[in-house]
Amino acid sequence: MSNMIAKVKFMPGTSLVDAVREAKNKAILWDVKKVEFCFNGKYFSIGKSADIEKCVKAYQDGADFIFS
């Protein structure tokens, strides 16, 4: 596994579930440690084994940093 982190941006209008799902899929496809992005001012760092529902729940609970 690579120790690389990929930073991405999502187009406006992308749903949080789609963003987390795509970040997880890209981490797998690109074989990188994490895919990082900001969503409505919140910071996400998503890995290959991310739990999409837990990420969304953490966002809804007001977390500023979501790591999975």
C-alpha cells in the first residue's frame, strides 16, 4: 500500500454520500492511504475501509474533522 494522500475537490451539488463513496472508491482504485476533501467547510480523510454511514453521521453530529 502507498503512503500517498490524494486531495480532491467535488463539484457543487455533489451529495455527501456520493462524495464519501467516491473518495473510498478512489482510495481503492488509486491504492492510496487516504483521499482528502472538504465538504461544506468540514474536512474529510477517507481510506479504503471507510464506513460511509459513520462518516455521514459524524458530519450530521457536527464534527469538523471526519477520519475513516
